[in-house]
Amino acid sequence: MRRRRIADIEYAQMLLSRYTIAQLRHDGGLDRSAYVVLARLASDGPLSIGELSDLLRLDTSTLQRQTTAALRVGLVDRIPDPDGGAARKLTLTDEGRARLDATRERSLHALEKILDEWTDDDIDRFADLLHRFNDAIESYGPGSPKD
């Protein structure tokens, strides 16, 4: 029974990921990789490629390609480390912040419509469980006790 319910969660998570990607690309929104990088820079930045790699669990070559594309279109900038370190840091440009905010607003608007018939308690419970799920994902990986 537990294994079947975990398989249900895996399938639902896959669908959720697919729907989220489609939503982000709608109406000129950021693609998923840019959205993830920009959102992390907005919450934790400025960050180096190495710091982003650790936080997002992506190899540096993947992040290098993603951030180069974002640099090329003016969504991020490279700046000297504000703390005086040797590594250059990435930070959002005004355009990057505006595109992130616009994409996030479209996503929030869609979620408000999707969850319109849910009670506040259901939304609170779902949000709590999603946070718990994401925390468990972030603590899972090579070298973790769960690995």
C-alpha cells in the first residue's frame, strides 16, 4: 500500500512539474531554467556559479550555460563579490527582476484560479506539505543519511 501511494506521489509530482513548466512559458514568461536561477538569485543572491551549483544541485557547466544565456539577454549581471572574495557573483538586473516578477505574478494568478474552490485550511495544509516535501528533497542526495 505505501509503495503504491509513493508511486501516486511520483506521478503527481511529474504532472505538477510539467504543468508548471507550461505555465511559466505561457505569454512570454521565463523558461523553467531561467526562472529557477533568477528566483534563487532574488532570494539568496548575489551568488557565484559554485554557490548556485550547490544550492540548485546542478553541475557548474549546466549553470554556466544557463547563466551565459541570462547574461546575454540582460537578465543577470556579473559583479565583484560584495564580501571581497575572488569569485565574481551573479545578480539580477532590473530587467531580470521585472521578468521574474511578471512571470511569478502570472503563475500566482493562475494558482489563485486553480485553487479558487479550495478552503483556506486546505491551502495551508497543502503549502505545509509541499514545504516539507521540498525540504526532504533538498536534504536527500549524495552523502546524506537518506542516500
